Amino acid sequence: MLSTTRFNSWLPRVAAACAACVGLVNVISALTPNIRWRGHLLLEFEPVEAMRLFHALALPAGAALLLVSPYLLRRRRRAWQAAVWLMVALGLFDLLKGLDVEEASLSFLVAGLLWWGRGAFYVRHDPIRLRGAAWRVPAIVLGAYLLTACAAFVASPHAGFASVRREAADLLLLDKGPIHFGDELSWVPLGAALLGVLSLVAIAYVVFRPLAAPRSLPDAHLRRSAAELVRRHGSDTLAYFKLRRDTHYLFSPDRRAFVGYRIENGVLLVSGDPVGPDDALPALATEVCRFSELHGLELAALGASERMLSLWRQAGLRTLYVGDEAIVETAVFSLEGRSIRKVRQSVSRLETAGFSAALVDVAHLDDVTASELERVSSLWRDGASERGFSMAMDTLRCEERKDGSIVLARDADGQVRGFLHFVPAYGRPAVSLAAMRRDRETPNGLMEFLVVRAIDLLKGEGVEEISLNFAAFARFMHRPRNPAERVVGRLARLANPYFQIESLYRFNAKFHPRWEPRYLVYERVRRLPRVSLAVIRQP
């Protein structure tokens, strides 16, 4: 296993269940009378006021343990610390409030279990947030206390300050105080109890939040390092897309490999395959797992190739087929034959209308042409932002990214009306399609015309493979292997009006590409809906 801990460790689930059980048992014990003979025996060692105090303290401590238990399930280190202290305290309270040996034994036993399995609670917490908790927690407690004190004062305005102060504390601890609430104010004790529970929930949220992942995007130095690794080892057709400016980077300890990622919906979503030499990738996978674990994030990778599946599986992750990448081999592509006649007709129609195509390097784009491309792109997007994450670029060019080619289409008047943007795959004669844009007023078939002309032009530049669009769930729709895949294929067709799933496949299929599967890598089946939502929400 490349991960530093086991993703499916049983201990956090058992610990969370046991902590919840201990908390519930102590809440019930605090709300029920003590066993009489044990109380008489305990009175020989402590006064009755102390018994009442420990009886009152057991209730909020048990409720706090109930709130801590979900965070144990999430492997939060601070929750583990709080749970151990709460269980030790509850064990002592149980003994001192009524010699409840059974409850005390259960508390001490589960505390021992947590101490034994302390290594399973590895999600760390931000020190800055800990300093924030130093004032937020007292503020929450003070606010709840003052609100309850105001309610007690309204119920009995003639009561003394000491009575109001004691009543507020008793209400929050679900105990009876010196003030009686009449019919109109009979709801106050219940309201105070709910306020106390909400205060504990708020405190738990403040205290147990995980270590925040970096929010600031990589600086110029990190971007240059990533670009250099892509140029050395970026043979995968999706490698160049990691140089998007909205992508975060995580490097291996020796800085010889990296992944591009984004965080969405509590998921660390890796873009495509890691980039680097093969011998550096296991250490990088370990670092990615460690990073996601320490920050309490679900780990997933979108667009992983078959070559990298074994690496992710060694890290304890699962894989799910999500679609195919269409790759056209320029040497065998031809417009001859009945199966491609519609494409041939589109090309002929555009040529008759006076359209022509040209190949331009991104580094050699002049300002006038670049402005025309931006205008066409803006018309096509119609106000929408660039999308793609792992399979598209965010801009045509920037200071650190000048590689790539543009195949542009001009009309009979010489005006740019559409273009294709291609980025390189290093170490192999291949390019990847990064953007397809056209003026919406152009004739139908312009994209087919551009793809055909791009194949011819890039073939002349020595390019042997062109990666076109990614077709989601293509196999499920057109080559299902079992009934379950057929069902998914039908659902994908139903979603076509919203996501253009089948339309994109049909466009790619016109050029008779080679289909290469791409996968979604994820941790746990029960978290797959969260991962899917994170994928959908990516720009």
C-alpha cells in the first residue's frame, strides 16, 4: 500500500459508534435517579452538593461526547483528544455522582480503545483556527448564557441577581433552578436546552474543523517548475492541461514529479495522470494520499489513463470507467468511403463558400489575430466561462505557456470565423485539442471542416496522433457489456440535452478515431456521489 494509512480502517467507525454509545448512556444516566443505596454509601465520602454538581456535569459531558463522535468517524485528531478527555471525565463523574460503576467502566474501556488506536486519527487542524477558537468558544458559551439569563430575568424580574445567574446555568445544564416559569413562559426550559445543544454544535464546528488546504494559487516559480516537468515527462495527451492557471500543484518530496489538482465539495480532485519519471511516481502517490488524509479530504482523480491505474490501486483506490478519449491517427485518416461522406460534404460546402484554413503557432500569434480569436471565442461562449479542468485550457496563451498551435478558419473576406486550439504531448508526435470555437453565424459543418484541415496541416508538421474531445460513457451507450452498462447508457442519452454527451460522441465518431478509455479514481463507494458532484462542479 502506498498510502500512509489504511483508507478503510475499521477503528474510526468502531470508535465513533462506541463514543456515541458512551455519550448516550451517560445522558440517560444523568437524567435518571441514582440507585439509593449507592447514594447513601457515597454520602460518607462527599457532601450532597458535590454529588449534585457531578450529576449536573455528566449531562453536558455526555452530550458533548455525542457531538464529538461524528468527528471521530472523520478521523479528526482533535476530536480524538477531546473524546479521550471526555470519557475519562465521564468515568470520574459516574463514580462521584452515584457510584455508577457500570457507566464508569464503559467510559474507561472505550477511552482505552481510543488510546490504543490513536494512530488512526490523523486529520490535523490549522493552528490559526485553534487561536480563533480561543475567543470563539468562550463567545459562544457567553452568548448562550446571556440569552438564557435574559429569559430567566423576564420570567422573574423581581428575583435577585444570584437567582437569575444560577437559573441560567441550570437551564443550560437541563437542571431545575430556583425560578418557576408560568404558562406563557413554559417554553423557556425547552428553548434553553435547544440553545445549549446548538451552542455545543457550534463549538464542535469551530474546534474540529480540519487543516485548511492551500487557497492561494501557485506562484511563478512553481508554475515554471511544473511547466519544466511537463516538457520533460508530459507524454500523456492530458499532461499539458495541468498548466491551467487555476490549478494547484502538489510535488513529490524530491520535486521530480507532480500532480495538478483542485478542491471542490471536500474532494481533492487530481487532473489526469501524475507527471514525472516512473520511479518518482510511487513517492508522489504516497504524498498525495498523505496530503488528502491530513486535510480530511476525499481523494479522486479525473481522466486517469489505463497505464496509471495500477499506481492508484496500490494506493488503495478504486477505479471507474467514465468515457473514452478519441485519438485520430493522421497516417490512416482519409475522406474516402461512404462512412465519412457527410464530413466530406461539409468540407466541400465550406470550401465552395470561400472558407480556408491556416496553421499558426501560439508563440507567433500577432495581436490582431489574437483579438479576432478572442472575439470568436467570446461569441461562442456567449458569457459562459471556459470549462474543462483536466481536458481543456483556460486561455489561449499566457507568459509561461506559449507552446501549441492554432488552426483557424477564415471566410471569403479573410475574417476569422472559427478556430481549433491544440497543445503538445511531449516525447511523442501527438497533440491534444484544447478548444473548439466558432462564430455562431457560420454555416453548419465548420467544425468538421476545421478538424479535417487540422489533420492535414498537422500531419505535414510530423504529428501522428491528434486527441479530440473526450466522450463520456461512450462504451455504455454504444458498446455495453452487460445490462447494468446498458442502463447507464440509456441514462446518459437522457442527459444529452443538458450535457451534450451523445452529441459529442457522434461528432468524434465521424473521424473514425481510436478510442482510449479514461477513468475516475476514487476512495470509497459510499462517497462516490460526493466525488461525482465535485466533478460536475468543476469549471
